[in-house]
Amino acid sequence: MVNRDVQALRGAAAQGGPAAEARNASGQAMGAKGHGTRLRLIEATVELLQNTTLSGLRVGDIAALAGTSPAAFYKYFPDVSAAALAAAEACVQSTDTLLRLAGDDWTETLAFARAEAFVDVYIRTWESNAAILRVRNLAAEAGDERFGAAREHAVRPLQDALAARIARGQRDGRVPPDLQPNATAGALIALLERIAAVVRVPSEQVEITGDRLKQATSYIIARALPAMPG
């Protein structure tokens, strides 16, 4: 996996930019070579998590895939979970496209179509980093505050945009005044995360298909977010 943040860090390291000034696990400043090794270890961690759990991940496997040694791994991370956390922190979940779609005012006639576009972009964003996002959320739900903070940081911009949209609707009288905007936005984010995680999983109930799950989610989003007349 090479997401946008990882690419940005790699570029900064290669050019001697701010990312190159980061320090390793021993507190030593990293140059371009050290930063590149750290990125390879992060990418190897994510690739291995495609087919194994965090508890099943081994330092030796990460190091081998990254083309380095276990000793080198420990120069950058104290353990496997720290490497996974670094990968989670690099994931972009509140993309510019999602923020724009969430912030735009939708008309009533186009609300469902805009909601479908929003849901589709969200699912594609999730699927591009599905393995590490799954690991992040499971660790957060198990009580690991580090992964909980990483999730909060990743979703907060989108949650804030949705909450602002809901608050505008309340001021205009288009959203019930007793709904708390941030809590409502958080509920929508939770729905989106869960649907994105299971939309490709076959159901024993033949009427529950991925497309129908996306359709139902779009309907809920369109109903929850205020739309302008027209």
C-alpha cells in the first residue's frame, strides 16, 4: 500500500525536507536513507496485514519483505504494533473529495444521487486501505488508545464537515433541533465504516447484496443530511 501520505513522506525524505528530520526509535535524526527504510517497513507491514492479523505478524517477516533485517526494524519501531500504528496514521480517510461532497448544499431532487456519490467515494477510499483500517479499528475497539487516537484523527475532518452541515440544516429548520450535530455525524461515520468493511462480504440472505447495502446507506445519508428545496 502506498497512500497519499506515505508518498508525501517519501518525497520529503528524498528531498531532505521536514519528513527527513524525523527521529528513529533511538531518538536519532533520520536522513533520506533511514526515512526510506522506515517507509519500506511500513509498507511491508500493511502488505502482510492483507493476509494475517496484527497478533500473527512477525518482525522477521516484515523485515524480510522490506529487504532489511530484524535488527534494522527495531531501529525504527519498538514492536509490530508500532509499525502498524505508523501505517494507520498515514491513511487518509477524510479525503478532499469527501469533504467537498459533505460540505456542499444538496438540492432535494438530487440529494439521493449526491448521497450515492458520497457513499461510493467513501467505500472506494476505505477499500484502498482496507487491511490497515480494519486492524486500526479492531485495535481501537479492543481498548488500544493509540489506535483510537489514530482513528479519531483520520475521521475528525469528515465528521466535522458533516456536523457543520447538520447544524446549518437545524438553523434553517430542515433538521430536527433535538439532534446533536456531532453525535449524528459520528453515527453516520460509524455506519459508513461498517458498510465499507462488509459490502464485499457475501450474505446468506440473497436479498442483501453489496449494491443494496450501498443503496440503503445512501438513503439514510440523504435523509440525515439537509437538502435545499429544488
